[in-house]
Amino acid sequence: MKSMMPKRKTKSATANIYAVVGSDEAEVKQTAAGLAQELTPPDSGDFGLEIIDGCADNTDQAVARIAATIEALRTLPFFGSKLVWLKNANFLGDTVMGRSASVLSALEGLSETIRDSAPEIVFLLSAPDIDKRRSFYKMLGKEAELQVFDRLDSNRSGWEEEAAELTRRRADEHGLRFDSGALELFVLLTGGDTRQIENELQKIDIYLGQEREIRTDHVRELVPLSRAGVVFEIGNVLAERDLTRALKLIRQLLDQGETAIGILLAAILPTIRNLLLTKDLMERHRLPRPHAPFHFISTLNRLPEQATKHLPRKKDGAISGYALGIAAMNAHRFQLDDLKQGMESCLEANLRLVTTQLDHELVLTEVVVKLLGRD
């Protein structure tokens, strides 16, 4: 989702065709609603805005909605100008309905009508999903002022930076500001979902009252912890050497039905591994401790390929830099030998969890206490 700012293709000042599309449904709806209000002719009453509901249940309904849109575009306004809004169209994506020959044929007719529409008529399309390979989308790219809002893909390199920028922008709109640790936690708990970001910011805004700075403890207290959030938070508190909270979160995950081996392999082991990797890199190459995870990503990119080829990667082959950046911010809290011993403790715990009947919480507690209980 590139939901920080949309991709935008702007026509001349006299453009009368607008489209707001993309997989980030909340952002599409909000932006389209604001645009519709802006584009509706003032003082035109009921004649200034004609809305066609684009949410169809089947192919026949989709064709009927397209036909209604064509008719609206061909009908001149009674007074001055009017806005025709095809709202929340759900038949433009790569779906059975969107691939239907009758729908594709109807869209060809709509494309011709849009291109030939009278200057007194303004057309607005909003759609939560659209197949960018189709000729209809390509027509919009040429003819419309096009805004595309797509959800962030957390499997793609760099999503955290985009989510952080989006969150900062939304926080600014509320007059709020994050400290660095709070922003990182908020981003990873909300996962770049614009609706959740906005909901949680509204909640925090009400909670803070006159106070405007969002601290880490505010995020921990107010933003709900999903399973993924708890897994991340365990890693976060391990890196911060917060033994009490680490043990509390482990108990929370176990109570929620998560397996001990899952906690070990998804939260504890990756954290220790990232701390070890960054500690080694920082000592070997005399790297400074970063003030934010993004700074460390830039530092990694400046290192020779030979120095970083062993680092964990995302699906697209890019270095999984954000998690390493968080580790680099906390690596100074640990000695290299302690982290090596922590990796060995994880291996021992893995074997004990799968080959013995020992209490699982006790096994995980021992790993954490060995790592964090050292001076």
C-alpha cells in the first residue's frame, strides 16, 4: 500500500475526470468522499450530484451499474454542471465478475463515454480493487486525475519506512508527535493498516488530552496486542533487557495457546540472532549506534556486499534491515559472548522442548533469564 501519498497523474486545470482506486479501501473511501464534496457544484441542490452504487452482487448487476453510469454521463445537467460518481465499484478487479466478457464489453462502452463526455459533466470513480493490466485502467491513466492507494505489503522491503511516514503524517493531522521508540512500536503493531492507524491515533488523542507526545508506554497501554504484536514486543523487551515484561509476555502467549517452540523460534531466537549479527557488524566495522532503525539500514547499504551477504533477507532479496536496525539500537546492552551463549541456549531449549517432558514455560524462562540476568 503506498498509502502515505497516492500515485497521482494530474491533467490540465480543466480536467473533469477523476479516479480514486486501490486495495487500501479505507483510504480510497475517505479520499473519494472528500473529493466528491469538493467537486459537487455549489448551490446545485439535488441536481448537482448523481451517485451510482458500484457494489454489485453479480455480473448482471455490474453491467446494469455500468449502463446507469453511461446514461448519467450522457444526460446533460439541468443547471450549470453536475458530478456523476460511480461509487465503490467492485467489478474492476481480477475476479470472476471483473473478467466477465459482458462486464469487459460494458466497460469499453463506459471508456468511450468518459472520453466523449460533455465539459459540464464531472466524472468520479472510486474502486477498492482494480486490475491494472486492463485497458480500462490504462484509459484512466491517460484521461483522469488518478490517485492510487494500495495497502502496504509487509513482505516487501521498505514497508516499515512507508508505514512510519504515513503514521507521522496522520499524527501531525491530530497535532500529535511520537518519540522514536513509540513510533517503531506503533508501526509494527498496526502493520501499516490505515484504518487501524487512524482508529488508534484517535484513541490516543482522546486519552492524552492536552499532552501531545506519544510515548512507548502509551502505545503499549492503548494499542491492542495481536499475536504478531506480542511476538514483536517480546523481541523488543528482550533487546531492552526488560526481564519482567519479557516473562509476562511469554506467559501471555502461552495462555493464548501459542506453543513454546513457536515462541522460541518466532520471537526469542530471531531477536538474539539479530542482536548477535548487529553487535558483530558494529564491532567489526566500527559502526555507530543508530538513533532510529532507518539510519542503520542506510549504514548497511554502504557496507561492501561481502560484509552483509550473511544477513537475513526478505522475499524480494533485500536485507531485512528494520529488525536489524532495532537490534543495533540495543546491541550496546549486551556483550558478544553473552549473545553467542544465548544462541546456544536457544539450541538447547529447542532440543528440550521436543525431546523431554519439562515444563515449557520453565524452559523458555531459563533461556530468557540466562540472557537478561547477566550484568
